[in-house]
Amino acid sequence: MNTRNQAREDNPPIVVNGEMLVDNIDKANAGAEYLKNVIGRQDPFKDDCNRTIWKVKKVSQKKRMEDYNRPFTEREVNEVVKNLPNTTPGDDLIYPEFVKRLPEIWMKELLKIINIAWKSGYFPQIWKKGTAIMIAKPGKDSEKIENFRFITLLPVLGKVYEKLVKNRLSWLIEEKKGLKDYQCGFRRNRSTLENLVLLHRDALYVLQNGKIMIVVFLDVRGAFDNLVHRKMLEGMMAMGLVGNIVQFGMSYLTERTVVVKGGQSVPTVEVHQKVSAGSPLKSRVRLVFQIVNMCILMTELRFEN
């Protein structure tokens, strides 16, 4: 095979605005520009943003030491670290395996740092920086930048903090019955197969009784990227949450950055979020899904007897 053709297959060009980009840095710049248009948009309702920020500060001052606001324990952090997947490290180059092998005294220091941040509802800025790798979607035209998947690598210590809070939120959501019973995705010991079973049951009932059943399937393009994080914070407060967990939500969602890396080139471009919009990419931000589940009302289109 021709060497030039082999190189082209290993490093396919991207066409942006009629211009063919081959250099990895040029592709990283194009990827950053694309992300800026997708996830870099600011919330246009600035007055509403300011009101939400004021509300968050107000409810964050209500310290009643609720169970969900208590300091994390050694048992909690040990459980999270033990179950860390062996993934590629973020910008800090700290591997999960390294954290798993920390001696007990260092693990206690890590817990102390996280609890200091948690007490003030703060998510450290250095843990908000992600490195995005561009990977072409299989079976799609790799010359179009929208056919690339951006995989975000995040600092593993930030992931430990995220998972600690996520576990608290998961418990809280179930305890407060914040979800409809038919919400099966992103819940422990539940499966979306349950929805298929319910649909099958209702369909059989309709067929057997000569009735009509209308089913609507929705696939919202870019749903996660277009979520208004201000609304999620308002949803948390509407559930009656107070104290540092709400302040954490705002800190976690704001001023996040992602550095786009093209191929093996050095990351060159940063995309900043400066208003109440947050997580760089949905592929790694598990915590946001929990907040979404808690705050967005699920529309039920179901046949009733």
C-alpha cells in the first residue's frame, strides 16, 4: 500500500468550511470551535441566572447538618476508590491504580481535603479541567467534524469526589422519592428493560380488549448539551435541599474547561464556560445525570385502565 495513502487512513483529514485540515493542531482547533458552539453557549437569561445564584447563596447558608451534608467517612471513600475503573488519566496524569495503592495515611489526607471542599460546597478548579480526545464514530463520514465523538479525560481525584457526592445524591433521590416509579435508567437495581416489559403488557391488554394505544418515542438530539443547568439548581432547591450540597452543585457546574487534543499533538485550545452552564461532555460527567434525574419531571404517556 502507498505510504501516503496509509498515512491518510491513519490520520484522516477533516473538512471545515470547505477547507481540508490534516495537521493535528488544526483539527484540535476545529474541534474546540465546534465544542464552543455546542457546549460553550452562555445562558441568555442573565437576570434569571443572577436570581438563581442569589437563591443558591441563600439556601447554602442554611446549615442544619442534614444527613446528605455530613462529612464523608473513610468507609465511603474507601468503597469509591476500591471500585475505580482503570481508565486513562486526565491532565494530572494520576492513574486510578495509583490512588488504589495509596497507604492508609495518605488516604486519610485525601479524605480530609475532600471534606474541607465539601464543607464549603466547593469543587476545586483544577479538577474541572478535562482533556478531550477526538474519535471518529464508526460507519460515519470522518471528514465531518460532527461525526466525531469527544471523549473527555478527567482528573481521577475529582472523580473520587464526584462519586462520593453521586452516591449521596442517589440515596437522597430514592429516600425522598424524587423519581417516578417508571424512571428505570440510571438507578441501582433497575433496568430500562422494565419499561419494555410494561409496554409489552399494555400492548397485550389493548389488543385483547379492542382498544387503541398511542406510543410516542422521542430521541432528542443534543439533549444533554442543551440542558439549562440553572434549571437543575432550581430543581434541587425546589426539592428542599439546603446547605453545602446546593453550593456544590453550582460550583461543580460552573467555569469548567476542556482542552481539545488532536491525535498525539499537544493540547492547544481551551473552551471556557463562565455562566451557569457546566460539564464539558456528557461521556464522563456521571453526576450531572443524577441531578437531571432529580430535577426534570418525567412526562408519562401511558395507557390506563
